[in-house]
Amino acid sequence: MMSAAAVARQCLLGLRRAAPPLPPLLSTRAPYRSRRRGARMASSGDDAPRPSTTVAVPGAAGPVRVVAARGLTEEGFTRAVESALFRQWLKNLQEEKGVLTHGRLDLRQILIQGIDMFGERVGFVKFKADIVDEETKAKVPGIVFARGPAVAVLILLESKGQTYAVLTEQVRVPVGKFILELPAGMLDDEKGDFVGTAVREVEEETGIKLNLEDMVDLTALLNPDTGCRMFPSPGGCDEEIGLFLYRGHADEDTITALQGKETGLRDHGELIKLRVVPYSQLWRSTADAKALSAIALYEMAMKEGLLPSSPRTSRRRGSSPTANL
């Protein structure tokens, strides 16, 4: 078992963590004749035939049928089935703690219900998996909203003996509210660059430019069998979040300037205001699961002496070399 010091050294990140390569679709049957592979038009008794394919998934009793919901186009279906989100989900089924690993559960069929594109990139995929407990023959809950990995950063700034946390206030349509939360964002490629994404998202959402070597991966402190990521809603969503820590110094004028500053990429629909709150009040100031989880990891890491004792000095884009932020 690693010593606390060894774990801490691994978590002081100046390196980029590469995700394991995603597997290709393992097999397809009777492909439909189009420019894209792996889909065919199958009659199911509906008014119009729906695209479908089969994939071979280790651990399943046989080839698994994947079919499009009524109204989903062939192009949308094929994009969904070939997406990194869907392939990663298939890979998760087969890992050490995967639901198909021990033979009790069987995957029978997958219904692709919808897909959302971010330009030319697949953003979200919605599907339903028919997974059966072989002992009881009962289906287990299988509705999946696939959105993939993301990052969030707990930014703590010391000023005149007080420690402040930097939050973003954003409109969140799914809950119908403005929410105070940590600066965060989705990974937009398959490279698994959690650290680089964290730094980029902080700059886009707050204007604060951080260095890779200043970042501490708090989720890397978890036991390896957890995947070293936080799952905010595994009952319905595949999202896994890497939680990072940045600690720096700031003068009083900088703290004042950050409070209420409007930021974000407006052309991407980001309506963001910055909020700065004393760290001692953070746990009562937000309902954001990312923030509350980061607080817990930070406090336990400090208690066990896994973090460096003194924060660095940060700089904001466009500031002079002598500025604190």
C-alpha cells in the first residue's frame, strides 16, 4: 500500500493523464448500404422501418441488438452507435466492476432514443439498455443519459488572512434555476486530458489563467478501484468528473473586481457571473454536488497531510508580471 507521501506526489499534477483507447464496435451484422457502416433497416411492425445493428459484447449471452427509436434518423442512429460515448459505455460493462463481468446480468437489447450534436461533434446520447438479472429474470433500471467525462476546479484565493472560493453563477435549464457552482466543463475529445481541460475551462469561465503544474487532482486521491473520478448521478447519467484544486494569493482589489464579473462564451449560450465567497461559508452557499464533493476531498486531504502547505501566486490573463492575480 502506498504511503501518504507517495500518493500526494502522484496527485501533484504537471502531467496529462491519457485515457485508455476506446474499443471499436466489436461486430456488426447485415449492414445497410450507405456511406456509414453498421446500420441496416429492420422492419419492426411500425409504419416505417427503423435502423438497427448488432454488436458483440464480451459477457453478453450473444450478439446484442441495437435499434433506433421511432423518429430517429439513420444518420443520427449511426452517429450515436459509433460515438465515443456509446463505445465507452460498452467498455465499462466489461471492466473489473462492470455489470457483465460476473455473469449474473445479461444485456439483451439497446434502444437508441436520441442524440444531440454540438456542431459536428456528438454531445449527448440517450438510450435504454435491456439488462436482465439471470437469477430472477427481472429487468434492472437501464435508462442512460450519456454525456461523458468532465472536470471542475475548486479555486481558493488567500487575501489578507481570509480564504475565498471562486464560483460561477449560471442558468441551468434542467432545474429551472440559476446555480452557484465550481468552474467546470466537459472534455471535448477522446484524449482524456483532464488537467488541460480544467485549466482551459477556468480561463474561459473566470478569466483566471492557471498553469498545469499548479493543479492538484483531488479525485486521484481516491482508491484506484473507484476509477479516481466522482459520479454525481450514476442512477441515470454516465458523467464522471475529475475534481481539481488550485490555491493562490490575491489582493483585495482583485477579489472586489472578481465579484459579479460577467464572463463565459456568450456565443455558446454561457451566461455566467462570478461570485466570491469566504471558504468557511462555501459548504452552506451552494447545492452544487461538484463543490460539496471537492470540499470533502480537500478537507480530508488536508487532514491527512497530502497537500502542500502553501498556495502559489496566480495571475490573470492580461495582468502585469507583478500582479497577484
